[in-house]
Amino acid sequence: MHFTTLASGSSGNAILVGENNRHLLVDCGISGKSLLHNLSELNIADSEIEGIVVTHEHVDHIRGVGIIARKLKIPIYATKGLWEVMGPCLGKLAEDQRIKVRDSFSCAGLEVLLYPTSHDSRESYGLKILRPKQKEKRHMAVGIATDSGIITDDMHRHLKGCDALVVEANYDEERLKYGPYPAYLKRRISGKYGHLENKQLAAGLLEWVAENTQRVVLAHLSAENNTPEIALTTVKRILGDMNISKKFPDLEIQVAPRYTPHELMRLME
């Protein structure tokens, strides 16, 4: 099983998860041209993408969804509520491309579980993407949470013990406080329905990281209110203070690039 980020941040988000030559996309908040270019950078063929899962309707998550679905002739998976608000934004689609889901479904040979996050959208979801246990292959899971103002019970329940995590470290408290944003926007970002601060995310990781967790990717960083260096240093310091680094010395923590794809990350059996 493998995964990567194809773009990450308020300028656009897209995540790839798959195994062998079968893949699904989580969101496509960049242009279709950029998405296809980033896939080619990883030597992933267009024909290997089997569907797009939408987490919520904000433009940095759906900008290229309709374009890519039409180009690749693949289905889009979203809840009824998300279809109601984003449907008109995606353009013309075949009826069999509009897949309404609830809390679980299958795509590209993987099981996808949805759980709610706390964000200022019509509906917002995190994902747990699982590879079912197979002969000579153990069960694996990639947990994703990129937009939430708080750590929720559902996040704890679904992200704990995942083999890999792609999780939001959106802003640094001091940079947001003294940065150029107007007061109302600062309140929105730091509020219950906004985004996760670096230290909030680190506190969540203290609960989620387990012996089998191999990778943590810090995602959806703000360009104005965070930096990769601050996010990584803050998270590593807090995990180090709680001896997570010593307890799990093989755990890798990285930051998702904003515009370019991260290298494909393969989980060890």
C-alpha cells in the first residue's frame, strides 16, 4: 500500500492512495492540468486512477474534480449534502459518475470510511482508507484529516493506530496572532470550525501514533501563518518531550510540499 500528497495548502489539495496499479484521489483542489502533471512526475498513469473522494466543498478541495472526472471518465464519491452544494460547481457529469455515499464504500480495491470533522463548510469529512487483510498481507490503514478546528472524538477513533497519517498542521499561533490577517479571519481560522494549530495537531498525534505507525505527513500548512520548519520543529519537539521519538524510533515525520508532489511513500509490510 502507498500514498502521497499531490498538492497541499490553501492554494489546493490532492492526495493519492493506492496499491500496485490501482489508485484513488482524495480531493482535487488544483487545476486538471496541474494534477495530471503531478501524477506524471510520479510515473502514475491516468488509467490507474479509479475515483475521486471529496472531503468537503471548499474550492481548494474541488477546483479540478469535475475536469479530472470527465477527462479520466471516473466516478466522484461524496455525500448527499456535499452533492447538493458542490454539484453545480463541477460541470456536466454522467449520472454514473455522481456516486452518493454515506459512511463507507469501496474504491480501487480499498475500503474508505468517512467521519465528520469540525469545519465551516456544509459538511466536512476525514477519511480512513483501509487495505483489507489478504493472504500473506496484513490489514493496513492511511488516516487523513486536513480541515478541522478541533480534535474530535471521531478523529481519535479513526486515526489512532493508522499505519500512516496525513494530518493538518495549518498555522502557528504566534504567526497568526501577529500576522497581517484581519481580526475576523484570525477568529475564523483559530475557531472551532477553522483549522488546526501546530500544537493542537501534535497533541492529537500523541494519541494516534502507535507501534505500527510508519509515516506522518503534516499537510494543509498556511503560506502566511506557518512554515514547514516551524510546523516540523513544533511537532517533533512535543513528540520528543513525551518520548514518542524514543518509543517509536522508526517513525518518519515530513511536511507535504505546497505545489509539487511528495515522493510516493510505500508502507512496509
